[in-house]
Amino acid sequence: MTDPDVTIDGIPYAELIDLGTIAKSEGISYEEVIDRFGSQSSNAG
């Protein structure tokens, strides 16, 4: 289990795992899925 406070480029690790799952299911890259969905949490603060 990872530390829930770990972030990469301001995105929580757990969210990156979810984004990776979305990327695979949508057939798109990590970069594209982060552009689409990842900014929601990183811009919240």
C-alpha cells in the first residue's frame, strides 16, 4: 500500500492509478488522460 499523501506532479498517486486505468480503457495516452481528467484535483488547491 502506498502513502495516500504521495503526489507526482501535484496529482495524488491513487488518482494516477485511476487515470492509468481510464487511459487503457479509452485507448489513449497518460498525457491525454491527465489533460482531460487530471487537472481537476491539481487545480483545486
